[in-house]
Amino acid sequence: MPANRTFDEAAIKAIIADMRSLDGPLMPILHAINDRLGYVDQRALPLIAQELNLSRAEVHGVFTFYHDFRKAPAGRHVIKVCVAEACQSMGSDRLVDHLRAAFGIGLGETTPDGRITVEPIYCLGNCALSPSAMMDGKLYGRVEGTRADRLVRSANLAAAGDGR
């Protein structure tokens, strides 16, 4: 989990300065900011554009095209639900509906308390065990509502003493 989850202009400028001499530096810069802060704040885009001599539209286009870049800080626990065809055919839409009912949030949203983010992902490479999901970087297969509830309960129990 990134230590700093707020906009830090100095950190962003340092990342840009460190990477601007790379061939094709835009993607590495966006990834570095995303990794460092946990998301890419919209206020970073004009800074990147200015330093790389790109238009804001070019930077914004790259940023919004790729699903890897977060637009806001994620929750402490991230659940990614595969929504590709194989998982859809095996019930990932029911899993998404279950999570929506359980947490009151849809795909791409974070609970108001910042505890859980539910995100779509377009293939986890676990089609034989669909529907698949990933929670906090760990892959699970054959995830339906009851199993999802158990996974979240175990994460909440583990997180109770994490000081956050």
C-alpha cells in the first residue's frame, strides 16, 4: 500500500525529472506515479504534458485509455472481478450484483469508509475456474456470492489489527 495517498506535486515533478529522458517516457511516468501514490491525480496530467512537451489531450488520452491507472485512491482491499466472456458465461454478473448488494457500490467504486474497492478486470487467465476474482493480488476461482463473503470476512479479520 502506498504511503502517500494524497496529491504531492513535488513527488510528481521528481518522478517526471527522473524519467523524462527515457524513450517514450509517458507510460513509465504514469506507472511510477500510480505506483507511488496509488493513483494518478488529474492535477498531475498538465504537469506531465508541460514537462514532456505534449498536449494535455495526448496525456489525458493515454491516461484514460489504459485501465491500469487509477483515477482515485483504492480501498485498503481491492476485489477485481473478471468480466470477460468466459467468466460472464459462468456467472460473474451475479457475483458483481452480489458485491453491489453487499457493499452498496458498483464496479470501479470504493466504499465510503475506504475499506473496499471493487473493480472490473478483463481476464485473469483462470477461465477454467470461472468466475474468477482477485482479492488483494491473490487469484481465486469459482467465486460466487458465499465464497466472496468468506473472502471479504477473512480480509476484514486480517485487517482489524493492521492499524488502518
